[in-house]
Amino acid sequence: MTTPTCPFRWWRAAARALIIVAVFLSLAAPAAAEPPNLSTNLGTPITVKARTIRAILPGKPDQPRVGHLLYRGGLELTSATRDFGGLSALKMAPDGAHFIALTDKGFWFTGRIVYDGIRPAAIADATMAPMLGPDGRPLAARRWQDTEALAADGGTLYVGIERRHRIVKFDFARWGVAARAQPIAAPTAMRSMPSNQGIEGLVFVPKGLPRAGMLIAFSERSLDRAGNLRAFLIGRRNGGGFTVRRSDDFDIADAALLPSGNVLILERRFSWARGVAIRLRRIALSSIAPNAVVDGPVLFFADLGFEIDNMEALGVHRLASGETVLTMLSDDNFSPLQRTLLLQFTLLDE
């Protein structure tokens, strides 16, 4: 079932209630104990169908601006492939078309966005493959499949595994989806996080910026005594914990580095009273340091009055024109009550 766009208020209200129930159940339920049935360790071509989402506000294509973002276009994605769904992290290639995404059941999802002008129109060259552990077996076989965060240092990809509180790296440039995970050293404090509230966002800081060469790991909802969200600087030197000021009951769903050097955090809120909402907050990279409490302005807010779902993945690329484009993906939790959405925006104020 999808969020309908018909004008009957009772139908829209009923759909919102169903989405709220689905998100609540997904947040409360433990991860599936059984790994998926795998027939190959190689990337498998899949067919992904796409339905165009013309307006971020249903029925109002003349209102593309929301906060500091300008809606470019979006797609509702479906596939008959049983393992498709649960998209939880995203990296966009510099060309703004090719991408690498993760599912929260330990699969790579790769493909290319086809555009009609500036609007996403279809997904081409789509493949899926199980992510492999150090021994060459799928991560899911050792129950490391709750893969929720993704960062890139050139051809090296870092992946955060939420419930296991681990970060692994892949030599993707050399091996592609056949790369094997190699665990990296992480702060011991990460192990004290609640099981389903661990790492949801990863950022790698490149040369020329503060904290160059370090990973920044953001927890979903691991709180310190002051009620702020725990995060970690990970590197050979000057590492340590810090926190992100929590407000209005929002948790962290993903994070990405902007071309300006600022960090963009995608946040999600769920409550029975207010439903599901998402927002984007900008954090100055220079403010991130051990023991710091960081904060930043809200650039974007949307609830179920908008064409959103359980948005969990955030990618960034810059056009030759200088525009910064944000791509979001939603995690449908493999539920018929939710949708897999791809939404793109121009960031107006970096």
C-alpha cells in the first residue's frame, strides 16, 4: 500500500496511520534471525520499476521549495526481486547518475539514475549482491547484516553495522561487490550503545578539511546523560566521543559531507501523536571535536503531508554548474504499507 494522493481526507489520514504503525513496528522489532537465501556471491542484474513523483507536496507542483531545499523530482521504486528494499545508506558518484546503496539486510544495491532534464526518470543497470565478510561468506551468515551507514575514501568504502556496533571497510575500487569486509578499530565506548540505536551515519573527511583522514560516526539514538546523541571521531590521532544536541525527539538516520566542508545530518522522528517526520540539520565540521556538543540550523522539515516515507539514506553530489544536489532514499522495512522513494533536491544555502 502506498500513500495515496486522492483528495479524500479520510483516506489520506488512514494511510498516514498505517505508515505510522509500520514504522513503529520496524523500530520496535528485532532483526530477522535467519539470513536471506543466497544463490551467488556475484552481482545480479535486477529490474527496478519507477513511478514519477512530480511534486513534493501532493497536487502542488508549483510549490517546489521547502525550507532551504528546492525539489527537483523523485521516484517510487519497486522490484520483484525478493531482497530489494530496506535501503539505508547511499553514496552518489560525481556524475550524479551512478550510485552505491546498502540494504539493512546486508546487500549492495548499485545502479544508474536516468534523467529527464533535471528530473530522475528511471533506474538503469541495477544490480544487487550480498556483502561479504572477511571469510568470503555473506555478512548475513554471521548476523552482521544490519548495515546502516556508508562512507567513502576514494575506492575504499566504510560500512557501519548498527546492532553489532562495528565498522568494516571494503576495497571496492579493486573488487567491487566481491570485496570482503575488514573490521577496523573503533572506540570501545561504541560497544556500550543499545542494540538497535547504534551507528546510522558515517562521514569520511578528505584532505584539506578539519579532521582530515578521520571517520565521523553518528549513532541513531544512543543518548548521553544530558539526552544528546552520541557520536565518535575515529582515527589514529585526536579521536574520541562527542555529542549532537538532540531536539524535538529527532534521531539520526544518516549523514553526508557537503562540498563546503559542512556536515549534513538527516534526522527522523516518530511518535503516535505527531506521526513520522524528517529534517536536515547542518553542522559545522570545525565544531566537531572530542567532548564537544555540536548543533546547527534546520534546513528542511517534512511530515506525512509531503511525499516522504521512512527516509534513511542521504547522498550528495555537485553539478558542473555549481549546484549541490541531495538525494534521499527511504527504507520501506520490506512492508507493503511503506514505499521505497528516491527524492532529489537542490540545496539553496550550503
